[in-house]
Amino acid sequence: MLIIYLLPVTFLIRQAAQSLPAQPGLGRILCQIGWPIAATALAIMLGIFSFYPPDVKDDLQTTQYWVQLGLQSTRTSSLPKQLQNVQKKVLECHGGL
């Protein structure tokens, strides 16, 4: 979904950068680089404030919670129940088991 937002912004950044002359005068350089900087800032803002449906946000937060708990574990046996079979499931997906 984010790519839909970023493709037009990328196009604008490219167009703004191509409009810059090879050897601009020192007085006009700030004005001329303003458009690429503004387009880049817009792309960053769209990435930061990207909108996800509420169920996707909940799933991302739940995943983050379980990963953080897993990182605190020192042994496989101390992993939360939800993470204990992850390696087995990954191997099954790749045909390893």
C-alpha cells in the first residue's frame, strides 16, 4: 500500500532533481534544491504516518510484543508458548521436515 503513495513522490523527486542546472549560481541554489528537499520530506512523512487498518495495527503490535518477549529469553524452553514452534513451522514451509 505504501508503494502507491511513494511512486508519485519518487517521480516528483526525480523531476525536481532533473530540473537543477549543472552549475547553478550560489544565490539560487537554495531555491532550486528546495523542491527535491520538500518532495523527500513528503515521502518521509508519508512513510512515518502510513495508515494501516485497525486489525493490521493490532497484529503488528502483537507480533512486536511476542518478538520482544522472545528476545529476552535465554533458552528455547523459556520462550513464550507462541514462539516455541516457530523454527519447526519455518522448516515445514521449506520442506525441511
